[in-house]
Amino acid sequence: MVLRAPGLGVLNPAAARLEVWGDPIAHSRSPQLHAAAYDVLGLDWSYGRRRVDEASFAAELASLDESWRGLSLTMPLKGVAHAAAVSIDRRAELTGAVNTLLLDPAGPRGFNTDVGGIVRALADDGIADVPRARVVGAGATATSALVALGELGARTVEVVARRPEAVEQLATLGRRLGIEVTAAPFAASAFHAVSLTIATLPGDAPVADAAADALAASGGLLLDVVYGHWPTSLSAAWERAGGTARSGLGMLLHQALLQIRIFRHGDPDTALGGEAEALRAMRRVLEAPAAA
């Protein structure tokens, strides 16, 4: 197959090497997910992992030859990948983050599949319309969460952050999306009631029990983007409150599927032939214990 997508050159059909890059990277389950899908889809591609930090990213990218098809990028590389891309999709433009590079001969094409991963993971829980929500944390992943909430119809989003001034960038993005973004401190004794909370903190980030319990009391369903450290402080609070908490595995699953669409068709919106079977195989990977 010769891949040609709008705005792209012709991708070498023999290009079959892919990897996920980041630092740390040993915990990543992406190689298992991609391998399971490639097997079902009959794609003779290889997908590995490589520890790459921001300082070494440019040299590592420049070293790739025409046998390479694409890359998945995790922390801390989403910003430098955004800068390296010769073109970006709308979600990447809004977030300033690229987690997928398609290695076109004309230069790497950047995409953000984290946003779609969040939207599709929430759809698994029947969530398709969220007028009011909460985001915990104001780092890079919070931008993808905010864009996803915009796609789900959110008009008001409360951002809980240790430094309220860190929320200003999200408030600026919110104005572009038609979302009113308000800041709240972790020390608040109570929070406005919402139907959905998206937590974007690192998995080992400590949250005081009192703050976590206050968030859980009014937070609706919790989607915690973490999956390597579980339970988190927040998911434990949701359990104490009798609420529902989802890990980031659903987001990981769906963003990986969108990446495979890009690597196959150059477009995250073009479904794969045999996609339902591939998705089932990927779910089975996540249901199995992670390899040591």
C-alpha cells in the first residue's frame, strides 16, 4: 500500500519500523497494544520503545532512515515533537502537544491523539455530553483534557491546581474554545458539583486525604489519566466515597488505535479495516497483567 493523505507526500510502503519514545519509558504498554493490533490487521510492522529525553530528541529523530514509519511520543517529548513537526492537526495546534509523528518524506507530520483518546474512553462509559466538569492539575496533559471537554460540550470547567496562576494558560485556551475556566486551590473545603473529573497529575503526586475526599464528594465519575501507578490518591478517595474511578488505560487504548489509523492511512478519522477485532485484541492486552 502507498499511503497518500491530504497535505502529505508518498510514504514509502516498505517503511515498517515504529517506536514509542519518552523518559521514563520502561513502563509503557504501547508496544503490546500496537503488536496485538498489527497482528490482527496483518501489518508486518515492528514497534519498540526507546528512552529519549528532550536533549537527545533532535539527534535521535535525525538519525532515522526511510525504514521508519512513525513514532509515538510520551512525556517529556510532546512539546519538542510539536516543534519538530512540519504540519500539525487541529488538536495538536490547540494543545501545543504532539504525541504522534508520521514520518513523511516531506518532514514529520504531527498529531495529538490524546484528546480523541479521552473522548473515546469516556464514550465507553456512556459519556457524550458534559456541560460542566473539573480538571485536576494544570500541566501539559490538562490542555488535552480541556480540548476533549470542549468537544464534549463543556461550557464551564473548574481547574484545581496548587498554583492558581498556572491556570491562566488554560483560561486563555478556554476562551478560544468558548469555555469559562475557573481556578480553585486544593485547600478548598468544598467544590462545585460536576458530573466528571479528569485528573492529570503524575501517578505518584501526593494529594492530602481531606482535599481528595472533598473532590470525590462532588466530582462525578473520575477519569485519572495515570495507569502506571494505581491506585492513585484520588482514585482511592473515589473508592472511599463509593464513586466510580477509571484509570488511564482506556485513554491509552483509544489514543493508540487513533495512532494506528494515522500510521495506516495518514488520518486519525479514517477507520481501519478490521478495526473492531483489532480493538478487542488490544483490550485483551490491557486485561492481562503487565509484563514485569
